[in-house]
Amino acid sequence: MKLSRRSVFSAAAAAAISLTHALATDAAGEMPIKGWVIAGSDPQEYEIGTTHVAGVSGTCVFIKARTTSPSGFATLTQEIAADNYRGQRLRLSAQIKTDDAAAAQLWMRVDGPKRKILRFYNMGDRPVVGTTGWKRYDVVLDVPSDAVHVLFGYFLNGGGTVWSRDFKLEPVGKDVPVSVFPSKPLPKTPANMNFDQ
């Protein structure tokens, strides 16, 4: 089933990342990238690793679909304590490049007690699609005073390949806008209550 751009990281899918956080491994049963965890709905349908890209200094990380139409998504993620960021505005940024990507996206989530999702954004309204050159992308969220965990990373939903590099997680000023999904106006009256249309 093809997930919509915005529903790729539903609350259930986002929660699943934290539930599998301690267990996620690659096919060989190893953690392939120090500090990072592989998760997602179908991570086995993707190849994930590090590489060097011509013309770019340093190491890049990639997520590559093993088939042209995988049924799920794979994410590379980290989870940290929110202690150092409570009451601050936090920005995740990275350089991203894609090749025939269905949807590549940065994401960040802030959890409170008992894994309650306090803040969440995943570029569902502006995924990186197709073939693109290197470009910086940002995700910005406020970290409330009752925050317990901060989770972040990037994912590929569908076919193609995405490379990322230069990840940064840093506090920013209140002048930096928070990342939000665009709101759609709600109707003022109910419709089709008798299901006859």
C-alpha cells in the first residue's frame, strides 16, 4: 500500500521507531553506522550505509531502495534525552541529494512522559523527490519544558536513493520559524450526513 506523503510518519509509525530503537539492526545483525539506528516499516527493503561521493569532502550516508517499488520506508535515526534542550527551539539540518527518489525527508519528534508525542514534523508537505543536487534542508521544533526525548533522522519512502551529510542539531533563536504542516480550512457545516451523495 502506498502511503501518502503526510501519513508516512503517522503517530503509530513514529511510535514504532522508538519501540524498535534498541533492537533495530541490519541484515547481518550489526549496527552499521555508529550512533545511528536503522528503523522504519520495512527497512529490509533498503540498503543503508556510508560512502564517499565525488566532489564532496567527508563521509555521506545513503538509503537506497533494493527494488523499484518497496512497500514501506526506512529511516536512519537517533534518540537523545531532551535535558539540554528544554525550553529551547531546536533545528535539525542536513545536506540532501537524491536520485529518482519517491520521497526523501528529514524528521524530528519531541516526546514527553510515557512517550506522548509533543511535537512532530517530517517534511511531509515538502519531500525531496526525483533527482536533485546537494541542498540544505531544515526542521525546527520547540522543545517544551516537559520534554523527555528528542528523536530525529531522515528517511526514504519508496524507490530511489538519498544521500545525506553534514547533520547538525542545534538550538536557534525564536526568530527562526517553527516547522509546521500547512493547515487546511475546516468546513463550517457538516456534509452528506445521510450518505446520499
